[in-house]
Amino acid sequence: MKTVLITGGAGFIGGNFVRHVLRAHPDYRVINLDKLTYAGNLASLADVADDPRYEFVRGDIANAELVDLLLARVDMVVNFAAESHVDRSIMDADAFMRTNAHGVYTLLNAAHRHGVERFLQVSTDEVYGSLAPEEAPWTEASPLAPRNPYAVSKAAGDMMAQAFAITHGLPVVITRAANNVGPFQYPEKRVPLYITNAMEDRSLPVYGNGRAVRDHLHVEDHCRAVDLVLHEGQSGQAYNVGAGNDADGVALAERILAAVGKPTSLIEFVADRPGHDMRYDLDSSRMQALGWRPRFDMDACIEATVAWYVNHQDWWRPIKDSSDFRAYYARQYPAPPPALRRAS
Ligand code: NAD
Ligand code: DAU
């Protein structure tokens, strides 16, 4: 038996990866270390909670004592734990720096002390910055040039992981993935926000002119990529994980509205995100050389994700109805001032 520490396993991608590992590797045990921030949700893991190969520990990756105890018990680490939402990092980046920078350092330090056989740092395409329309996709050799507080905190974790590989010989691998979509994504992120708002007949807020381009990677494709890199990636290397499912904001909103069966009049243009990255695009040939290919094209991503949110309203409605979410929404999407009335 091997034991894998999966951090952030109560979140969107981490939870899907916990399930993936238990299914794909019958000889593995999983320890899920998660702080249960606003984005962590044990309801997402109800189906594996009683699996004897699964253990949940509530705690912080920046807690050196706890991390030291856990690292003594594991063979491999996959670090998903993070503050993950760009808009929240623009409001306040404190927790982002603590978790995404110092937390990653704390894990790396313990992994080095305990001599783990593999450390996979889950990074992001946002560390590369933003591309102009005609620019070539990023390769892993492209310079890291993050532009928003979230991306900077992730670049700090990414670079610290590289530093541990170079200076301490820690067997580190890094993945840099595109925007994930699929089951259990917290509905602050665009795709689940648009699907659930459409279902509730609320408007779909499109930042700025709606021309920013994102690639859409199904979370199951991402999980297969992380598994492959964990086992077959070359130590010290980073791996881009993109699916080539590009769409801009307007096209995406129209696609989701069509899938949910709601009118395009629900599209509402709102203030742009400050420092909005206008385009991400990854060259994933290094990942493909390991034999990985995405299985979900754009239509399959939207179709499967819409179907999941339609069939799992018991999962997302309590989140959207919570006072925390409502307070966040009111702050992020302030209602426009009422139209000025002409004095009669
Ligand atoms: P998420 O916000 O859904 O989940 C993050 C999880 O980490 C939550 O369960 C939260 O409780 C936990 N967490 C936060 N701080 C912690 C701490 N200090 N200690 C322990 N646990 C903590 O995020 P996600 O979308 O699933 O993203 C997972 C990872 O993948 C992140 O590292 C993110 O940067 C990266 N990533 C995400 C995407 C995407 O599109 N969502 C794309 C590429 C990379
Ligand atoms: O690319 C990988 C990154 O993808 C991950 O590292 C992040 O953790 C993840 O949150 C995601 O970041 P984005 O900023 O790209 O995702 P988000 O869903 O917040 O926004 C996607 C695009 O949609 C972006 O161009 C901003 C725009 N947008 C977003 C929201 C929430 C809107 O137009 N309206 C919205 O209401």
C-alpha cells in the first residue's frame, strides 16, 4: 500500500482527485488535509467518507507541526490546497499569501525532511500572465509573469517548489492547468455561477466587453493528467494542462443559456475585473508526450456540467442561499444605482 497526502481535498478539483485516486489505485490510501475554508465542503465527499482507505484531517497546510506529523506517514504529496478565486484576491490577498506561498513552503520543508518519493504542486496557467490575441501559446519555458494577487501567490508556490527541486533535490513535479469545469465547483466561479444564475432566472454578469478568452478543461481530464504526472512526470519539470476548448465571455454565456434553455437577455455587462487577464493559452505538448489527451471537448464540458448542476441542486442551493455567499455576491456585484429621475 502507498499513502498519498492530498491537500485541499474538500475543494472542487481536490475532491474529484480524491475520488479518482481511490477508484484508479485500489492499493493506495488517501489522507485528505483540508482547512475547510468557505470553499471546502465535506458534502462533496459523502460517497467516500466511509471508505477504509480514506482519512480526513481538518487542518492548515501552513501549520508546521501538523504537517510534520502527517508527512511522517505518507509516500507522496499532491497539493491542491489554496485560496483560488481571483476576485477575492483583489478584495484582500492576505489569506492567499499565507496559504499559496507560506503554506506551500511549509509542505515542501516537511516533505524534504521526511524524504517523500514525490511532491506534486498544483499550479495554474495564470502564473504566465496574459497573452495578446496573436501571441503563441505558453510553453513551460515561458517566463512567469503573474499580474493579479492570486496569480502572484501561486507563482510564489510554484517557484518555491522549483527551488526545492534545484537546491534540495526534492522530487518535485508541477502542473499548470487551464480553467477547470465540472462537478462540485463552488458557484463563485464563472461556469457554475452562470449555470445556476440561469436556472434561477438571474442575470449572468459579464465583465467588461466579454472578450477575455479562457480554455475550459474538464476536471476529470485534469485529474487524469495530475495522476500521470505524479507517476510518470520527470522530477523538476512543470507540465502545462490545456484542452484547447477556448471561448470568450459572451460566447460562453450564450452557450450556457442555450443549454439551460434561457434567453440571451439574461446577459448583463458589468464593470470589468481590475487588471483582467485577456487571454490564456497553453502548449500542452509535454503533457501529450506522456500519452495524455483531453476526452471532453467544449460541448461535452458544457453539457456534462449543466446536467450535473441541474441534478445536484441539493449541493449548490444551500451554498448560494447562505449569508456568506449572499454577502460576497452583494460586494462583488453591486446593484447599479437607480436611474436618476427628472424632477417634474
Ligand atoms: P477550491 O477553492 O475549490 O478548493 C480549495 C480547497 O483548499 C478548499 O477545500 C479549502 O478549504 C482548502 N484550503 C484552503 N486553504 C487551506 C489551507 N491553508 N490548508 C488546508 N486547506 C486549505 O479550489 P479549486 O478550484 O479546487 O483549486 C484547487 C487547486 O487547483 C488550487 O491550487 C488552484 O490554484 C489550482 N487550479 C485551479 C484551477 C481552476 O480552474 N479551478 C485551474 C488551475 C489550477
Ligand atoms: O486559469 C486557471 C484559473 O482559472 C485558476 O487558477 C483559478 O483558481 C480559477 O478560479 C480560474 O480563474 P479565472 O479568473 O480564469 O476564473 P473565473 O471563473 O473567476 O473567471 C473566468 C473568466 O470569466 C474571467 O475572464 C473573468 C470572467 N468573469 C468571471 C466572473 C466570476 C466574468 O465575466 N464574470 C463573472 O462573474
